[in-house]
Amino acid sequence: MKLVYPDAREWTSIVDAVAVLIEEDTFTVAQDGLRLRALDPSRTSMVDLFIPKEAFEEYPAIDGEEHIGINFNDLKKVLKRSRKDDKVVMEVDNGKLKVKLIGKATRTITMPLLDIGVEQLPAPKAVFTVTAKLASDALDQAIRDVEIIADAVKFEGKEDGIYVKASSDKGDLEIKFEREGDVMFEYDLKESAAATYSTDYLADITSKAASISDIVTLEFATQKPIALTFEIPMGGKLAYYIAPRMD
């Protein structure tokens, strides 16, 4: 079974972003594309990845599903050796995973496949009352600013836009994304909402995933998980769900 992704740098960014929450898990190779849905070790956050088969230069024709158990930290280290204009090949052969970086030269690294059971996780069913499409780098910068002040960030959805707030003995911070501002492209407010989340994962997510997509869809509701969805070329998506802090 062989998959070929045409842009090794982009594939590296995707793997890097998935590894924010998980160290080991399983890619599911399905008929329509590559999937992964997994919880972090504390089971308070979820990553949900889908890359359609059309995004691959080569994708296997299969019946049913195949699974590829991977240590993402190890895979990250391999992929960081990729260069501009490389393509990446992932090939399963005799219980091993061959990763080829093909450019001016072809480099092949063979890694062990992990025997990891596939946990069938349902998609989160939270009802969101605030939805916005934002420039992903603007959200990343906001979370970086929050990190200077506190380890928690409060999101408030109001009629005039989204407020990002933090407070601690170091000081107070407020950032406003205007409803019709330069970095907010869509805004849907069904009901005013406020919820607080840890910056631990948010900071890593926004910094890694912002390199994949220029736009992030942000969704939340009062004391409900926050969802961050980044679009991947050819109709794919990388989504995260983070449980609120109950202070």
C-alpha cells in the first residue's frame, strides 16, 4: 500500500499539527481519503483530520479500510529533513513503514509500524452559538499575547465581534476582533457566549496549523468546547476540539 503526497513541506506541517495533541495513533486509509480522529492523553481535547484521496498524487484503491499505526514524534523528525519541492511517499511493506523523501535525491527511512487499536470516536455534537472565520495568523498572535499574561484565555462572543481576554497578577489583556474588521471574514452570532480555555494546547495548535491554512473557523458557546477548523487543499480539514476550563 502506497500513498504519495506532492508537497513534503505541507505534509510535514500537517503531521506537526496533529502531533500537538497525540504521540502515537493510527491513520485510517479509507476509500475516500485519509482519516484520523484521536483524543489527547487527558481526553479533554480531540484532533480530527481528513485528507481526500484527490489531494494525493497516488492513492491506493482499497476495499474497506487499512490502518497505519505511527509514532508521530518519530515521523516528525524524519519529515523535518524534507526540502523545498520534495514529495513524500509512505509505503507499508512487511510490517514496516517506508518513508521516502523524493527530490534531487531519494532518501528512504524505514520505521516500525505500531500495533495500535483504532478507537471509534464519534464526532463532537456541541451546539455552537458563535461562529467566525478569522485570519489564522491573527488568532495565533492573539494567543501568543495571552501567553504572556496568563495560562487561560476567555473568549466572548458579542454583537460587535469576538473578545479575547486574559487576566492574572501580571496584568490584564483584551483583544477585539471586529465583526466587520480586516481579519474577520464571516461572523454568525446566534447568542452571546463566553467560555474559558487553557492556552497550553491552543498556543501550539494555532502556531502549527496557521502554516497550513490562512483561515480558521472558530466556534464556541458558553461553557462548551471550542472548535478550530483549518481547511486543507482539495477539500480536506484539520479540526480541533478543546474542552472548557471550569473555574
